[in-house]
Amino acid sequence: MNVAANEKEVKIDTAYPYRTLSYFVEDPPTGNRVDRFLEAFAVVLQYTDYKSLLDSYCTTNNKCNRCAVSCPVYQVTGNPRDIPCYRTNLLLEVYKRYFSIGGWFKSRLSSGIELTEELIDEMAEVFYRCTACRKCSMECPMGVDHGLVTRLGRYILSLIGISSKALKVSVREQLEGETHNTSKVPKVALLNTLDFLSEELNDMFGVKLDFPVDKSNREYVFFCAVSDYLMEPDTLMGNAIVLYAAGDWDKWTIGTQNYDGINYGLFYSDWHLERIIQQLVQEVTRLKGRNILIGECGHASRSAHDFVPMFGGKEAYPVVSFIEYTLNCLQNGKIKLNPDIVTERVTYHDPCNMARSGWIVEQPRTILKSFVRDFVDMEPKGRANYCCGGGGGLVSIDEIHDFRMEIAGKIKAEQIAATGAEIVIAPCANCKKQLKELVEYYDLPCKVMGLHDLILTAIEIPNGKSAVERKEEAEMFAM
């Protein structure tokens, strides 16, 4: 099914770029940006390991354009400037010209690339058209990680004051604000929300549960996307009820000095990425926890899983995805899921940050197939999945909503429509936001849920209402 035919005619923005810098720069930099860009690039090369990587990429012929066949943006626009290797080579050419001996000599003998204000504007545009899904890296015969180069380009731009306003504001609050979380949720609101959700679980399951807060010496310190506390409560309640049903209620806690697993540094600034990771680790240390338990969020999971070992120092605690935890409980008989509750057709969206590396691919499918009778996969799936269209932090930039709907997310909308699914499972806060907007934009007859939202409906717990009783109550309430 072509979603464009579903009462929506996709309008491709032929006037490149698709937005102006004022859309995403909070305080546009002034003065000589060229010198500042080169100075920032030099600092990054001096204090990180990027130089050896760029040297390696520069020795390859990375202009074959094979990556174009996998890029969801280029497949819709057909614009050569949306091909991943075009974007990568902008930065590589600057690197070769100004930071390699060969490039320095070549510039003296012939006219080569020269960094200009216009080229900086070009990089600012193309690096923020990329969803950083890294699907293109699977196609590159030379092993170039174009998504990583995109992040490096954004990092250098951020050091001279060119970065997403939405991402920058959220990171500032997380690192320097009073609440230390991206949604500015104060501690009192957190506690009130947890009290309310405890009552909801009591009404739903007939058991009394009080969320553990600031408990010391627990097995797990739990971090979810802070938005789950306000916008995705069913996901959070699903997490909680799995812990209760598994008999692990006294093994976890939520900290009140840091309760946000989001790390937008992953999208544009390694410096912020590191500081946010250290802040997360400090909370686990404060509570004398032993493991970091990450809720349903693709980039929060990847940030912790990949970078706590790198930036956590001696206190680099093990990181466990809640999906891994739930599957372990299921396979060891600690939880039971009723296969008669979910009658709708269900499909699964792979968040790029968890699936592209092959880390979280089969685990959620094993869980779903254990209690969903009509499960169908999208194609391609798993490591080869298509991005939701809001990756790389783009979902947070409301000013580019049309770009996310009509270009970056179009192929994903077509994938969903082709499955005929009534429920789309997406275990990621950012993916759920993007997919819900896609479903509404293209009038697709389905709803988007988290994995543990669905588990919440089917789980059986000791000494509480059964899944059948809860379903009957929900149906009566809906009448």
C-alpha cells in the first residue's frame, strides 16, 4: 500500500535546504565562523580518537554511492545532496585540506576545496537532514560509518554555536538546570506521578504497590526516558508490573537526583554525552546500586550500553535493557503472559539505536510471539530496519515536522501500512512520538504502543486480578 495514496499527496521540498538556520540555532554565531570551525576541529582531533578514524576513511574511495540505496531520505527526495557519502565527504575534504600533509601540499599546487561560510551552512543543513540511523553503514563496501561522521560534524558545529535549539535547551536543563532532566519534571511531580500510578496499578491488578524511591543497595537502579513518567505511563506501569510479577519488587529503585535516561549528547556532542553518562553513574553510586536498568528507549539504551563502559571509569556498572530483563524472566518461568488477550494483528518496529548493532533484535520478538497469536514483521527488519524518520534527535525539532512526515518517515509509514497491523510496538520514547505522528498524518488504522504497554494487558500476577478479568473490566468501561 502506498501511503501517499491514502488521502495524502507527499510534497517534496525541491527548494534545498528545507529550512533555515534560524529554525534550529538558538543564538546564531557571528564573526569569522571559518576560523572558529577549524579551531574547533583541531581541538576535537587533539583530544579524541577521531583522527585515526578519519585518516582511515580518507584512504578509501568513499564516493561509490552504494549507501544511497539504503537511505530513507534520499530514496524519497532523489537529491544527490542527501546521499550519505556526499555528506561524509564534505567533512573529509575539509579534514584532508587543513589537517593532512598531502592536503596542505595539494592546496599550494592547485585549487582544492576551501572552507567558506557557505560550506559551513551547507554542512549545517545536510548533517541535520540525516536521521543518524546508520543503515547506510551496512551497505558501504569500505566500512565507512556515515552516521558517526554525521555526529562528528554536528559536534564540531556545536562547538562554534551551531546546534539544534531543541536539543541544546534539553541538555542544558539536564546538566545545569534545577530538575536535571530533559522535560523539567521536578522531584515533587515525580513523586506525585508515582503515587498516582501506584493507585492505577492497585485498581487494575488488585494489589498494593508503592514505587521504591531512593532505596539503597538494590540490584537495579532504574532509568527510563523521563517522558514515560508523564506521557507514556502504561510503559512505566508495564515495567513495574513485570518486576512485581517476577518477585523482584525489592530489588530495584528509582533515584530522585537523576531519573532521566535520555542522553541527547549522543546526537550532537560527545562532550555532553560524556557528562550525562557520568551524571547517571553518580546516581547509581549514590544509591549503592549494582546494575543500571534502562527502560524502553532506543538511544537511552545505546547511550548507557555503549558509553558507560567508556566514560564510567572504575564505576562502570553493568547495563541491562528492560527487554533483556523481561525475556530472562519469561524464559525462566518468573512471569506468565496470557495468549488469549491480544487478538489484534501486531507488528514490531526496531529502534535503530538498539537494532543496528544486532544487540536488541530477537529478544522483543521472542516475547511478543509468546503471547501474540497474529504477529507479522515489517520488511526489512532487525538490523536492516528502516528508521522511524525521527532519529538523530530530529523528532525533538518540531519546526521540521513536515520533513519528518513527508520525507524521513515516509518509507516507515509505507512499511506499517503494508503489514495491515492494528498495533505497532515500538520500545523507544522517540520512536513512539514519531510513529504516532506518522500514523495520524497518513490516517493509518493502527495504534502505536510500547512493548511493556502490551505486556501490561496480558501479564498474570500472583494474588491479583487475572488478565481476562482486567480485559472484561476494560471493555465494560469502554462501553
